[in-house]
Amino acid sequence: MVKLVVAYGAPEDSAAFDAHYASTHVPLVEKIPNLRRFEAGKILGTPDGSAAPFYWLAELWFDSVEELQAGMGSSEGQAAGADVATFASGGATLMIAEA
Amino acid sequence: MVKLVVAYGAPEDSAAFDAHYASTHVPLVEKIPNLRRFEAGKILGTPDGSAAPFYWLAELWFDSVEELQAGMGSSEGQAAGADVATFASGGATLMIAEA
């Protein structure tokens, strides 16, 4: 499998980020074709107490890179991707990883 | 659940990193008490073709922060943690996240 990892930087308004993520973004992600598993949550901290470089981490698992690309290229995938720009005021780092 | 996320920067010698990870580090991680799930793999790229900020991503799931801390604080957890310094020539960013 592979996964799309989305690491969000600290937003300007974390309460607004959390509310938008739960009420709007999650339903959009769950509509993405080929999606096999979805996990998202807040970065709680670091083991040594130093500042974490990200605020929120989301991961979307797919069976293959091809399935990921087809899913994210679909209208549902594009809608979820476009939504990110509406709430990720701290930026979003996207990576594709082996899983 | 929660997870310990370990994001490795690009190592000086990726073949040596990969070999050490598979032959030495994975067996150490798998001995960590309370570990519920372990996933690790190479960052394959980014959706837009830009450079990825990390080379390798590992995640260790536990039932709770307390279980994570007990697992990582055990002799087996300490051994796995100490091993990281022997091969993570590109650095390792550790975060604890909701899962």
C-alpha cells in the first residue's frame, strides 16, 4: 500500500481549523474513490518536549500509487484538495509514502 | 489511540540506511512493549513533484499516551531509540499524534 501524508502547520485559529476539519473536510475526504483507510489527528507534542513542526497530521491509504493518483484526480479528490486551501492557514506539506 | 511518528531526513548513504533499518531497526521496534501497530516506509515523492522534506516515515501506534510512554521507556524502547542515532544521519523528527 501507499499513503498520502498531509502535515499541517500551526493554523492562525486552531479552533476554526478543528471545526472546519471535522465538519467539512472529513466528509470530503471520505468521498474520495479508492480510499482504503483514513486517519487524522492533532500532534500532541514531542517526546523531548521540544516544539513540534506540525499541528495536525492526516494520512490517506490507497492500494497503489496508481489508485492514489486516480482517487486524488477524481472530482471528489479535487474537491477535498481544494478545500485544504480554505482552512490550512499554517500551510500543508503533502508526501506520498510507502505503507 | 496515539502514534509515535518518526520522520527521517535524507541520510548520507541511503542504501546503508535501508539495510540497517530492515535488518537491525525493525526487529528492535517489534520488541517494544505495548506496540499495537508499526508501519514504516520510504517517502516516494510529493503530489506536485517538489522535493519531499523527509526520506523515510515510521509510525508506532499505542493504545494511549501512557502506553506509549511506558513502551518507549522500557529497556526495549530505549534500545530502539538508541539505535536511531546509529543510522539516522539525516536526522529524525519525532512527534506524538492522535490516531
